[in-house]
Amino acid sequence: MADAVVWVSAFRPEVPAFPAERTLIVLAPPGTALADEPAVFIPVGTPGIDHAAHVFRSDTVVALRARGLIDRGLPDAATVLKAIAAALPEEAPAC
């Protein structure tokens, strides 16, 4: 059983329902629809909109190079995840 759920979605503004007893951490675009208030919400940019990216089409195996269209000052999800990983201890404490 997991202690927490980390939901990362830079595209879709909907978050599925998770068990209420789980700590929910969400990395998603501003305006994401949340049924319950997460323990942590970190707004991230949408690839190709807020920052340059390679976007893969789902109907074929094609990568599209997309430039950032607007600057809302939002980080990409990878940058946020790297910062979280860097802040964690190297080794988890023994239980």
C-alpha cells in the first residue's frame, strides 16, 4: 500500500478520484479540476504552450517539435520533479 499518490499531468486538467486516505500531491496546469483538495499542488506549464517541447501524437508515432507560445512563468514538470528528488534524502530511513 502506498503512503502517497503523486499525480503528474501537464496536459489534462482533470485528476481522477483517489482514495481519500491517501496523501495527494499534484503537478498539473493551473485551473486543474480537483474533486478534493490535495496536500500539495504545484502548477506546471503545458509542453508546447508554456515551453518548447517534443509532443508525440497519439494516433501515429510522430514527434512534433512545438515552441513555447506564451510565458506564464510556469516550470516544466521535469524541472519540478528533479527539484523534489534533489531535496529528498539519498537513502530512505529504515522503518
